[in-house]
Amino acid sequence: MCGIVGAIRANHNVVDFLTDGLKRLEYRGYDSSGIAVQTGNKITRVRRVGRVQLMENAAREKGVHGHIGIGHTRWATHGGVTEPNAHPHISGGLIAVVHNGIIENFEEERARLQGLGYTFESQTDTEVIAHSVKHEYERNGHDLFAAVEAACTRFHGAYAIGVIADDNHKEMVVARMGCPLLVAFGDEETFIASDVSAVIAFTRNIAYLEDGDIALLNANGIEKLLDKNGQAAERKVKVSELSLASLELGPYSHFMQKEIHEQPRAIADTAEVFLDGGFEPENFGKTAREVFAGIDSIKILACGTSYYSALTGKYWLESIAKIPTDVEIASEYRYRDVIANPKQLVITISQSGETLDTMEALKYAQSLGQNHSLSICNVLESALPRESELVLYTRAGAEIGVASTKAFTTQLVVLFGLAVTLGKMRGHVGEEQARAYTEELRQLPGSIQHVMNLEPQIAAWAQKFAKKASALFLGRGIHYPIALEGALKLKEITYIHAEAYPAGELKHGPLALVDENMPVVVIAPNDSLLDKVKANMQEVGARGGELFVFTDLDSNFHESEGVHVIRTPRHAGVLSPIVHTIPVQLLSYHAALARGTDVDKPRNLAKSVTVE
């Protein structure tokens, strides 16, 4: 999950870029941070536990200055949150390394290197990279590229690394395998980063490295690049369309708040694909019509919030398109015996497009002969779209807050669009119904904005939640995944234990937990299951539980002792799950504010999960 940066700047101090870039990558990890800079006569390293600002202050106090350097912000995997475990790692004062990923065979490598006389100062897997590169560097006549190339042949796992040497003031070597890494190009300066957000203030010209790439960089760009087969290669330079303003807070207090309020626009932008182009397979790729015509079922692979969007999508795909759909947690799928079906479409969903478990699950499916794949992703040029046959990008824009909001709702828009598209192709959606779906989609941003106007009421509810130790979320049918997402949000940013259940399952166990100290959130839109949900609520009320009900304007609900009601707009029909996502996001956000937690950077979590 960590974030890495690096730079070679012929005419400027690299420290300004390193610290600015790391601040923009803090969403990837913020346990500790550090930089290593070639300062003329040695590599100077500054590391601190905690946020990047602490490290930046220390670097400023030391007056660190140089033209080549690397930096890292950490999400801890191997070894605790301590300064010795913070990156960069240095071997013998000669080689400095930053690393994102996991070296799976690091214990074996550590033992080998200890046998060669190397002493380890940290508990991390990364230190084996530094020592291994130094060993090869001294064996290869101080050829940094050859040293990294030789060392990488020993590493099993996922990594993106940046390497500098004390006696080489003009060159850096980078390598990628399974973790994101890009190279960016300025005027006599070259940058590296895990994410384009780190470089956008300095240049828009970027090239994405591919798995197996090893590159030698200087201030003028890429001097040499070999692909996974050891062949010389080039990577296309593109101009990033990412807005710098999208990476700034503006008038908001937190990125999560900003991203919640950006949802009407993000949803409208994503829906535009279908509103302008119709529910046509070509929205998903040039070959999509042929692919869709040949499939008989769907398998969706995802993790976290994306998994809950997949569960919601399953309802639409089966009810609208009448196509059998199975949803699996990506990290579980890849470790079981799977019955392959070449006629099945494998869909991966990921905000970042770099989620390692999802990526590996896709590769596993492909190895079994699952040839048809579709990626739903928010980040252009990321790994999952590159490995997929078809792709449709959500238009959520940059999402910085660790707790996903607009990425989730835009994923739902795409899944709905896919369901209608397949429904048309399979003869289950006629022109009149398609027009009705188009109109519902057109009205969706307005319904979302209506819910935003309920924020003061939801904030008042949140004050009650802030004092609780646990909560229960209930939903039925297509709104059950929204209950799951609501519970996850509350857990992520408030640290309140929360569970979600299908409301009908209350009597099969969870009801035992219900008392006056257990708030119960109910997603209760005015749909065909409303009466069933009301009966489930009675079960809670009879046990002294306090109910917080999100319902629709046209539902017959009344507040009473122990029953609090907030009404969203009139029932939004088939798109109701998207509308009802907003209140649970706002509830969690305001509960976190009341508890004083770090909304954007919750403990132990990071945005992009690039490790197992």
C-alpha cells in the first residue's frame, strides 16, 4: 500500500518535490515517512514515525539539499511502526531503496544475505532489496542498472522500487512487478511516483511502467528500459488530464466530505456515457457486442467497498438482464478450486485498478481459460484495465479519502448501465423500458442532491451514534448491500463496531444483541419489501432497541418513541440503492467528527491495497 516518489532535477532541489509528492500520497499509508537525498558527499536520510509533515519539518531543519533523491510514506506490513522500519533503507551507505509491495521470500533472502555478512537493522522485507542490490552493485562494477536487474531475479512477490547509489549523482533505477509505478517528465527533471497525483503539480507528461519493467533514469528521461522478457522497450508518454484542483480541499474540511458532496456531479459525469451513447455494448469496448453475445453468465471479483457494489449489481444483472451472476471476494476466489466456464464474463471492480487481490484473482481466472473480462475502474491506465479485454472507466475523479464514497456510487451507475445494456441485447428490455431507465438515470443526480439537503438532520443523529460502542445495519433485497456498505463506513472512520444483516435474518441470531444501547439503522425504501422490513423493525422495538430509519417521502412511516425517521425523496425506483447510499455515508462522516477521529486517514488503513 505504501507510496513512493523519486526525482532527478538538474536545476532544482529535489526535497521540495519529495515532500510535496509524499503529502499527496499519504492516502496510501501514513505510519511513517522518509527521504534519502544524495547531498554531495553522502546519502542523507531523514525518517520520522507519523505524518509526512513531521518528516518535512526535520528535513527543513537539517537543510537537506540535493538533485537526486527518493521518498516513501509507509503502511506497515513487515515490522512495527518504528523509525528503523521506516523507508528509505540504506545498505552500507552506498545504496538507498524505497519499496511498495511485499517480498514474499524475504526470510530466505535475509538468511542468504546474513550468510554473506550483511547486518539487518530493521524487521522489514524491504531491507533485503537494499542489501541485495548493494551486493550485486559491487559485483557488477558499480553498474546500478545491472545490479537492480540481477537482484530482482531473486525477489518473489509484488514490488515497485526506486534505487539510488551514493557514487552515482545523475541516475536512478526503478523496477515494477505487480505494484503501480509511473515516470514523469519535466524540463531537465524526471520524476517517479506510485500515483499521478504526486507529480501533477510539477508536470503532466507521464508514462506508466508495466509489470517486469526495469528502467534507468536521468534528468532527461528514460535512458534505458527493459521489459519482463529482457527486451528493450518504450512506454508511451501521455498528458494527464487530472486536475490539480481536484486534489485540493477547497472549502471543505475533509476529502471525505468533499467527495460525498461531489457525488451529484460524479454520477452525472459517469451516467453521461449511457445518456449520450445509449445502453449500447460499444460503451464497454470495440469488441463488447461480440463478447456480450457469447456469454452465458457473469462472475464479479472485488474487495471491500467494490465488493458491496458488486453485490448490488448482481440484483440488477439478474433482474434486468436475466443473466446468472455470481459475486466473490477476490482474495478468497484465487485460493480455491474453481470450475472454469469459457462463456462466463469475469468482471473486476476497483477504484484504483491496482488492488492486488483483485488483480491476482483475474490472472487466476484467465489461467483457467476464462477469456472474457471487463474492468470497472476509476483510474486511467491502471493495472486491471490493462489486463482486461473490456473496460469502462467511472468518472468519479480523484478520490483521496480512504473511505470510498463517490467511487462506490459511480461503480453502481456503471453496473446498472451494464445490466440494461445486456437486458437489451438479450431481449428483456424493450425500447420503452430503456427510455424509462434513461429518464431514471437522468434524474438521479437531482435525487442525490435532495438527500444532501438532509445533512443537518443526519448530523444530529450522528451525535447519538458517537457515544455508542456498536451498531446494527439492516436492509432487504437490493438494499442489503447498502446496509453492508453503511456498516463498513461506520467501522472505517469512527472505529465503532458495526454489523449489517438482511433484516429477515434478525431472528436467526443478531436479535440477541439488540438492547437500548444498540442503535439499529434500517434502510427501508418504499419498495415491495417494505412491509417485511416494518415487521422486522417491530422485532427490534419489542426488545427496547432504538431505530434510525432511512425511508422515502412516500413511505408510511411515523416517528415514535425509539423510532427516528429521515425521509429521502420519493422512491427512486430501480436506482434507489444509490440514493440510499448517501445518508449512510453522511451518518458515518458526522459520527466520526463527533468522536474526533481522523476522517481521511483512519488508523491502520490505506486507500490502495497493493499487498495481500
